[in-house]
Amino acid sequence: MTNIPPHDAVPQPRETPHSADPGTGVARLRPPMRRVSSRSIGVWTLRMAFGALFNLALLSAAAWALGNFAWGWVPTWAHENAWAFPSAYVVYALLKIAIVPSWRYRVHRWEVDEDVIYTRSGWISRAWQLVPVNRLQTVDHTQGWLERIFDVATLQVRTASYAGSSTIEGLDAEEARRLSEELAVRAGSLRDDAT
């Protein structure tokens, strides 16, 4: 199934993510209904900015070394244009920081149904995950220092298989805490019902 446009399609409230197509019996995926907190844009922007500054410092040190030391194995054009690569990286990093966090916010979605956790992530290539609640082994919610500043958190659910694990980054901190408690209780009761 194609999802056009992939970042703006808003499902109807009564749609279910795992309903079968009547003609084929194949499940049709639709975007999960819930978005992460809009404050996650700030977290992602600052993370990218810190990473870009670190990379720029390394590139600048390499450019300075290339420009100031006459190593025989380095071509002349590299000595003369040593600062071109850090300059190009600045343009790339600014574009990436300006575009990626808001695009990521538009794409990342999540939903918790009665018996499944449904997520969609990825801003170029997409990952859709359906994790059965009765298969959960651990439910964690974490907050790094940057997430604490923006009052968001990450919810991570793990099953016995790595492929069945899922992470929802950028949830409102209170909602992540409530969801982690609720999912832990629900998973326990579903496992008890199955035995």
C-alpha cells in the first residue's frame, strides 16, 4: 500500500492499523494516529547542532593542519583549498539542522491499541512496527539531560526478539511515564490470561 503523501496522511479515528483488506485478507498499514511531542523538535535540533559543531571542529583542525604543514604526500591543491571542505560542511549542516528535525516530527508517529503497539519512524526510509502487547518483556522510559530540559522522554518496549522491540522517541515525559506503567500492567495481565 502506498501512503501519499507519506507525512501528512491523517487516519480516521475508527480505522485500525491491522484491519485486513476484504478482498485479499492482507493487512493494510496506515499511519499511526498519534504524533510525538512538538518539543522533540528542539531536542533533535540541538543534538544535531552539537554533532555538527563537533564534526566542524575536527574538520577545521584537519584543514588548519593541511594548510600550515607542507607534507609531501598531500597534493598542492589540497594545501591551497584546505578550508573548502569545512566551509561546504557548514552549508550542509545548516541545511540539515533546518530541515531534518521538523520533517522527522511530521513522520514519526505512534499508537497503542488494546493489544498492539504501532509505530512508524524514519525520515527517508520508513520503518513500520507492530509489537504485540502480550509479547512484551520490558518497558522502559528514559530521559537524557537534553530531554529533561524539553520535558520529553523515550519509551522503549522490548520483546524476546530484537526485531520485535520498538522505541518511541520524543513523547511528552508525563505521557511516557503513564504509558510505561500502563503497558507493563497490561502485558502482565495478558500473559496471565494466556496461561
